[in-house]
Amino acid sequence: MDEKGIEVFLAIAMTHNFMKAAGILNLTQSTVSHRLKTLEDEWGSLLILRHRGRKEVTLTTDGERFLPLALRWRRLHEQIEYTKN
């Protein structure tokens, strides 16, 4: 799994908004959308439900199942980085 896609997913999951996630990550909204799409393609299903005409998004059932895995991945990634330094 691509770490950039997981970080984008987590930012969207926490903010429920693509623009806010982009701001947190210092990315453009199109980059956030692209990275999420790549992650969803790799995972094999939609993780975020986009609502037409609304800025707020929600997690799909698969997104809710993926969230604890992504959070665990982040903690492990941080531990690895801490151990390397």
C-alpha cells in the first residue's frame, strides 16, 4: 500500500472534507483526489463516499473497516521512523 494514499485517507477521514485534508497535507485538492483514487483502486473498493453538492464526505463501510488498519499503519510507521533516528 502506498503511504501517501494512506496519509490522504486519514486526513480525509479526520476532516470529512477534501479541501481541509489538502490544507493539512499542503497539497492541492486534485492531488488529494488522485492519491485517494489510487488507494481505492489498490484496495479494490471505495473508501470515501462523495456527496454531490456537499463539501462533507463520509466513510463507506469499507472505509470504516480500513480506518483502524490505516491508524495502526501510521503508528507503526512513526515507530519505525523513530527507531531509525
